[in-house]
Amino acid sequence: MRKLELLAPAKNLETGIAAIEHGADAVYIGADRFGARQAAGNSVDDIHQLCNYAHQYGATVHVTVNTIVYNDELADTKQLIRQLVEIGVDALLIQDMGILEYCVGLRKEYEGKHFPEIHSSTQCDSRTAEKVAWLHKLGCDRVVLARELSIDEIADIHAKNPDVDLEAFIHGALCVSYSGICYASQYCFGRSANRGECAQFCRMKFDLVDSKGREIEHQRHLLSLKDMCQIEHLEELADAGACAFKIEGRLKGVDYVKNVVSAYSQRLNELIAKRPHDYQRASYGNVAYTFTPNLKKTFNRGYTTYFLRGRQPDIASFDTPKALGEYVGKVKEIRRDSFNVAGTASFANGDGLCFFNDNHELEGFRINRAVGNRLFPLKMPANLKPGVGLYRNNDVEFSKTLAAKSAHRTIPVVLTFAATPDGFSLYMRLADGSQQLSSAVVFEHQEAKRPQHDNIIKQLSKLGNTIYECVRIDIADGADSYFIPSSVLSQLRQQLTSQCFDFTAQRRNAVPRAEKFPVQAWQPEYKAYPYLYNISNDAAHSFYDKAQLRTIKPAFELSPISNPLIMQCRHCIRYSLGYCVKRGGKRPTWSEPLSIILGDGRRFRLEFKCSECQMNIYAE
């Protein structure tokens, strides 16, 4: 039996609570500093409140401390980590190797007490079984895999590292570069992606030119990718060895999280219902929804499964980096102030629509008034034509539904009422029998003159405003033959519900790593340099020196170099344009090397490393 975890992003406390309420087994959230989304920081107190809420359901809270850290920040980072340990967070996501070494050492201080798991961040660029084994050997309980991996590659990593928890991204925006290996934002704008300040270089427009200056593509978003969606492939990912399914989006709002978490939670439940002997959820509770999740109605640039089944031709979004939303039909007929839509979609006043014009540019507009399928825009778009496909990127009615309370999560429990020698007792346990609480009252036994069964059921099933839902009440033999007033039943019930299940016991206590993880037979010696320019403090430098990784380079943020490699990508522009001869594409007529050029004239050389099926990007 393997536990499957749905891991949701939390921009803040409100979003984290909404994620748990809508079915997440875990959330990941940033503290006020040192998280890889600088705009999504939270106080330690808010994170503590989130832990208290999540732990009621056996859900966990993971905190991102996954930036590279400078020397003058080491003390503050260590202090933050100690604070997070003390408030009971369940996992720390780490990129900086100096900080990782500190966490492993700190764990020894908490031996026998609760200590968070240590997870290697996706910024660690874990794309091979060797890298995963190396990180595990260092002390990582879980490795967040690179987004670019296929099912077969994940299965191979799991087969060689069966004792390592593997976390895989399943939904959301895609970085075109392997995470942790992107320095474009720092190079161009002085904003480090490894410090949580990505300026989204990959969403910009570029010209594509060859070595002779001939233009191949003009002002297109050549590095912009569609959004990932693996909702149809959760079973394959679980079978391949992933135990945690991660939704991207720590900058996204609460509506996004509600919708996406609900969709994936329901699909995971379907998988577990299909294979109850293989999988179970990592937390407790049933969720009742007031809406039907629909991923097409949430921010998306169009969806792709990325490299799940190997290289695919439909991963890029060259025309726009903006949200498309759901396809709603084609323009049928246009009048001076309105137009008809051919399709089955219904519309509401205030809906936002968009379309691609003849220049492959996305244009958006707002519906002022909708009369059936005749739509009256606030201002008629000049480039709208009959036959143009329309997308809705703002569904007013759906947004209204999500703005209200849209889910209620409860924990199903079974109650047992029994007679004791001097009174009565009430037991409550989770429906799966894994936890149990009890209460008792002293009350003289008196033979009942009228049936007590129905009143016992009625009084004890009132669990009030608790998170528990009574799914069954068992009455021990003969217990309902005695008279028992409603007030006594109420007292039993209140004593019980005033107690809290101690879900903290679900946390994994700190134990020696050798006990927690048996030594693996397969432990390769990892000699490759794991980062390009990510050593930003003396602790990290010392770590690499002790690991005998001698090709130590300082962080690019601290020591810029000329003509640097700023991205390593599995996305390949040549393939996406249909010119990969190795994979059946046309033979190109251009002269390489190719370059992409920003609107301000800055150039970047493309290197197609076909032996590794990888595209590298260098600043010129």
C-alpha cells in the first residue's frame, strides 16, 4: 500500500487553507525570505496557523527555503529554519547545499523529536537516477524531479532508488530551462531566478536569425511553453514511482487553487477507488463540493503533457504567453455593435474573451451584454472576423461560484455507545480504524420504560461545528436497554468532540537516516558537477570541497562571466519548427549557429546538443 500525496501551492494562509479544504494532502508555502517566489512570502505565525489547520486532517505543510543564500544571510536563514522546526512544519525544500548540510546536522539535535523532512527542491535539477541517489545519500528524504522527465525516466529512477520519495509536477506553468539552470533573468535584468526574482525572460518576443543574418521567425515567443496538465496520467505516474503530485502556482490566487486542487483530488480518489489495495490518500477526510471543477476555466496557456511520453511537437506557445482559457466557439456573423457565436457555450455579462488576429497576436475584450449567443462587447474589436475561434479567459459565473464557499471537508468517524459498570461510554474512531478517542460519564443504570435507540442515534450524531462527520453509530449489546437522558448523551458527545485527534503522531520523527532508509545496493559515485554557477556562500563552497567536487564555480550573481550559458532546455526550437532531421523533420536551409534576438537588440546563440537532445542558450 502506497500513500499518494496531492501537493498544492499556497501563496498565503488563505490560499493554503482553501487548498486543504478542497482536498490537498499537503501544501507548500514560502516564508518571508529565502523562498523561490519572492512575491509570495509569509510570516512564521501564518505558517504556524496553517500547520495547525492542516494537521487536523493529517495533511502536511512544506516550506520553501530554496534560494541560493549569500554569506551575510546565512545566520538569518539558519534562524528561520529553527523557527520553522519549532512551529511543527513537516518538510523543508532546500536548494543551497550549505543549507542542506546545516539541516542534516540540525536534525541530529532533534533526535527522538519531531523534525521536518528534508526535500531537495526542483532547483536542484534532478533528472537522473545518479543525482537522486546522491541527494538521498546527503540526507534528502524526498527529491523533487525535473519537470522534463518522461514516464520511463521516472520509472528508471524509482527502480534504482526504491527508498526515496519522488515528487513530480503535474500541473501549471513550465520553465523552459531545467530549473536551477537558468541565468537569463539575472544576466538581462539583474534579477536572479535562483533568488526568487525571475523576470520571465522566456515569455518575451524574439526574432530567430541564422549566422548570415537571415530572419527565420519574426517577433515570436520562441521560448514560451504551454502549461502542464497530467490529469489523465496520474495512474501512470503513480505506477512509475511518484508518490507526490505537485501543482505549480505559488503566485496564483485562491480561485485557481480551489479549482485545480478539486479537479486533481477527485481524480486521485477515482484512482484509489479503482485500486484500493495499491494506493491510499496521504491525509484524511471527505470533501463535498458546491461546483464542478473545470481546468479549462482556470488560467492556462493551453495544455501539454510535456515530455511525459517523450518528445512531443505541441509543447510550445509561440503566439502568446498569455492565458487562453477555454475554447467557446467561432464568430458566425458580425454587426456594427455585436456578433454571434457558433457553439454551445453560454455567456454572461462581464465575460472576458480573446482571439488570435492575422498577425498571430492575442487580442482580448470584455462582453458588456450577452443575449444568448449574441454578444455586445464593451468595444468592438477591430480585427474580429467571421470564422475566428474564440476563447474565454474570464468566466464571470464560474468566478462567482468560486468566490463563495465552494467545499467542505470532513473526517468520517464511527461512534460506539456502550454501558460501563457505573455509567456509559462513547468511543470515536476514524472510519479506517486508525485513531480512537473515548469519553465516559457516571450515571445509575435504570431499565428504560420506552425505546432509547432512536434518541441515542439522534443525540450522538450531532457533531456540531467540528470537522468530523458521523457515518455510523454502533450500540453495544444491551446499552440501549437503560434509560439515559438526552443531557447525559450530550455530555458524552461534548466531552469527546472537545478533544482533538493527535495528528502530530503522523509526522515522521527524527531518527538516524540509516534506520529510516536502509542502505541501498545501488549507490553510484556522483562526480558530475551538479550546478553551473550556484555556489553563493562559504558553507556551500566548503560542502563541495569536502565532497571532492573540484570544479567549483561561484554563483553567477556574485561573479558574472562573459558569454555565459544562461539556459539548458529540453525544449528545442529547431524541433518545434519542424526541422529536426533526426526525428523526421525537414532539412533546414539556414546556416547555423542560430540566434534569438530581443526587441532591444540583445542576441543569444543557440547550441543544439543533439547527443543529449538538449538546446543550450548562450549570451553573445
